[in-house]
Amino acid sequence: MSVRIILYGRLKEGMTGAWNDLAARMTAVAKDEEGTIGYKWYVGADGSFINEDVYTDEAAFLAHIGAATESGQLDEFVGNSELAGVWALDPVNDEMKEALGGFGAVHYGMIAGF
């Protein structure tokens, strides 16, 4: 079963250009990461954003976070935005919960669907 992460928040004042550049760079890297199924950025006219990630499994997500941390892109993401929330959709193991803990992630377990 794949892992889906949804982040949402607001861009900091004057960060639209930097954000668009960061999103493009992060997408280019994620596209070549093994286990990344989908990686999408959305920005509203009001400066709000949504980032939707889909990975084959927890290991692929953790590899993505590790690469984003190593490259400094995670710090850039945090510096350019005000993160309002993170939703992690099952399956979410303890290591993922720890990696997302600092972001106040809410974890959801699927009860029905395909």
C-alpha cells in the first residue's frame, strides 16, 4: 500500500518567486527518487499552498526526507513558508511518525476504499 503525505500552509510575504523555484528543484529531484509515485505542488491566489506526495512505502518517504535534509531543501521549504499542517495517510510506521513529529503531523488510518 502506498504512503501519501499532504502538507498545507501559506507562503511567507514576498516568497512566491523563491517558492516556485524551490518547488521546481524539489520536483526535479523527487522525480528521480526510487519509490516516488507522485509529487505535486499547488499554490492558491491567496498565497496558500498544498504539497501532495505519494510513495511506494515508508522507506521511499524516509529516503526523500533524508535527501531533502541533506541538500538543504527542507530548511529552504521551512524558511519560505508557514506550515499549517501535515496529514500522513496510512501506512505510517514509527520511523515516519518520528520524522514528521516536528511538523505536527496528524496520522490517518484507512478504514475503507481502494
